[in-house]
Amino acid sequence: MLRTLFSPRLMGLHLLTIGVLVAFILLGRWQLGVFQDSGKPHASTDPGPVAVGTLAQVGPQLSGEHVGRKVTAEGVYEAGRQLLVADRRADVDAPGGNVSRDRGYWVLTPLRLDDGTLMPVVRGWTAKADDPAVSAVPQGKVTVAGRLRPQQGTDSVQRRAEGLPAGQVQTVSTGELVNLWSGQQVRAGFVVAQPPSGSLAQVEIQPPVVGGTLTWRNLAYAANWWIFAGFAVFMWFHFVRDAVRSDRDRAKSPEMALEG
């Protein structure tokens, strides 16, 4: 049997089968990777900046298609209403609350637009609440460029059990800001300034993304390649079995016995 298995004709079959198996398995993995990548969010078109008032309205939630859009806002900062968003990293997508406790602060300052409404603006990030850059609020009319983000739910982070000092909040919640900035019309969402204000650090924010759509066809292709691989193994076994049986039958034949 071993002589048959390692005969030149079957060695060629073994090598061919191994090559086919490797190729089919890799092709299946490639198609599976295409299928998995198709479901991941990816960057969408990134239009030029527009006036923030065209996207962020007073009251209603920010539309999902506006998240991450470039915007500009003209107005005057109201330093007296400034807040610090506690327990935050210099990345808008990083988790807040106790997960990032004492990691820093977003500096949140309302910008009063020409129509009298307030647009919350994250002017930047600081590691310390007493950083001089926090109180260095630009004076007079300014033009702010940045990207738009939706409001954060007040229950979206694990809050400090002991509460926060006055002038600090845990989230940028439009509902909470309406209460804190009483008597004011507050637009939905907030702007992350790019570049940041003064010597504050930049809060990283990504361009708009859209959800991926799974391409089930590629998953079917992957399954097909692996089925082909299984069929190749079946055919290899079939040919090897026939070759072994043929050699055994020939060894038992009368002609071979006479030759022996």
C-alpha cells in the first residue's frame, strides 16, 4: 500500500490536491473577508462647510445625515455661561464618565448667533480645570469652523456618585443645557471646533460615516470555494482508493502469482 501511495503518479496527485486545497481555502477566506468588510461603516461624502443654522435647529433632534458635517458659525461667545464637560478625553468618540475619570475636560462655550439663539461649541480639550486657556474666551464676534455632533443622552455615561462641582456637566445634552442656560433658545447638537480655540488641545472628530451593507453574495462565494475544496478531497480519496485496490487486485492475479 505504501508503495502505491508514494508512487510517482500518486505523488503528483497528492501535490495537485494540496495546491488546489490551499488555493480554494484562500479564495474562500478572501470572499469571507469581503463579506465582513461590507458590513463595516465607511466614510461617506464630505461636503464643504455650511452655516450651522441650516442643519442644527432649535428643539428638534439633529438629523443623522448631518452628524459629522462641516459647519461654520458666526457669533459672540458668552463666557459667563461656559461649562466644562468632565471626565473626557481629547476624542469625541471616546467614552466619558467614570471610564475616563480625571482624564480631562471639554471646554463647552455657547456661541450666540446673529438670530439670538445659542449654539453649544466645544472649543477644545484641557487636562486641568484651572488651565488658563479655559478662561481665555475670544472676545467680540468670531467665526467658528468645525464639525457637528448630536446631543448626548444624560444617561449615556456612568456618573460620579458624589456629583460634580458647579460649572461642570457630564454630557452635552441639549435638554440639560436648556435648563442650565434658562430663558435661552438652544440649538440641537454641538459643534467641535476645528481648529480649537487658543491654546486648548484639539478634540478629535471623524468625518461622516455611513453603515455598510452586507454583501451576502460574497458569503455564498466563500461557501462555494470551501465546498469545492471538500469535493477535491473527496476526488483525491476516490482516486487513491481505486489505485490501491487496483494494485492489490493485480498482486493477487494468477499472472502475478506465476511471475512470483
